[in-house]
Amino acid sequence: MLTLYEHPLSPYAQKVKIALREKGEPFEAKMPGGIGAGGASGEFAEANPRAEVPVLIDGETRIFDSTIILEYIEDKWPAPALLPETPAGRARIRMIEEICDTHYEAINWGLGEIGWFRRAEGELGEMLRERAAEQTEGLQAWLARQLGARDWFNGAAFGWGDLAVVPFVNTSAGFGNAPDEGSPLGRWFARAKARESVALTLKEAAASIAGMEVVANILEQGLFKREYRDHRLEWMIRSGGIEVVLKGLEKGNIRFTADFE
């Protein structure tokens, strides 16, 4: 059986779980130990030198990075197809996924830093929440234009484009930034959540939120280190939270991608 190293709240892992469930491929989900403190080891760390979820283990094949995993899944189990048939259609879907994986993820991740990890409170926290809400509204407007008059981002049927968007919109909804229910994006979101593959994946994510109640204290003790990288670091700085980064560096409770060995 396939093994998927994941965390239920990771939108990148959620994408892969939805894809495998759409393909009807069973898998065993595992959470790697030590990942939050930057001390991951064993099969997971051997498979991914960046020590990030998700990682897919298929026999002797080990794959990291959610997009590369999705490519592998589509190549190995081509039916039902998750990508559009035309090169132009596939390129459009991949661009949507790229925006969600970078710009959209960074906003939700920043809200997690504020809400769950309590890195910014008072005026700073409120300012960052307001900036995140504004940015989310802009991104959702862009997504609505990509959706157009289609039922699904893929077109006539649910596919790669939809599973690449739904984890991020769902996380936004959890932070109070859901699209309007009556809007085209809101109606798409309702359709997506009704699918069995999506409903189960989002249910697993919701169940794991309870464990986030204690993470701020663990972070304060230096036992948990959040990874700042790429668009996440950019978001925090350009949105006005550079002092969050500086305090995290001072306390040693943020980390960056580890050096390759």
C-alpha cells in the first residue's frame, strides 16, 4: 500500500489526499515525528531532504513536493484523468495551482502564525489580519475570473484545478475569509465540499485543529519551530510583520530549510 507522510492541516498534503481518493487508490497516512522542531528523521527525512510534507512512498519510489507527487499519480493512474486534455488547458490549471501554492498559502500561513501561534497580538495582530483579509479578497476575485462560467476549474468535471484550490479556500473560510455563498466561487466551493474525496479530507483537517490549542505555548518554549521560507517570509515582511520575524530569530523559534547533507 502507498504511504503518505502528511499533516492534515497542510494544504499540500490535502491536495494529494484528494487526488488519491479521486483515483480510488488506498494509502496509509502517517505524520512524521520531529517535523515541528526541525528534527525529522528516518524514512521521511531520507525521502525528502527539505523535511516537508507531503512525501509519497510507493514501494522503492519516494517522491516529495505536492505538484511532483500529483504528476506521478496522474502518470501512474491515468484514469480518471485529473488534468484537462489540451496543452493550453493543462497550462491554465498549473498556473492556478502555482498561485495557490505560493501567494495564497502564504496568506493563510501568516494567519496561522497570528491566530494559532500568537506571534502578533494587539494592534499589530489586527493590522496583519486586515491585510490578510484584503489580500484574500483580491486572490478570490482572481480565482473567480479563472473559474468564469465553468462549474469546475477544470471545466465540465472536477479535477486537478479544483483540488489545487479547495484546501486554500477552505482554510480562508476557517479564518473568516470565505467567499460569499451566493457568488460563483462560493457556489463552486459548496459543490467541491460535497464530493466524498474533499469532504473526508476536510473533515480530517478540522479534527486536527483541536491539537493546535497548545502550540503557542510549545512555540514559546522553543520546542516547536515554524518554517519561514519563500513567499511566507515575503508575506510577513511586506504585510508589516518584520518584527515578528526578528523576534522569532531572537527566540530561535523559527527555522528555514535545512542545508543538504
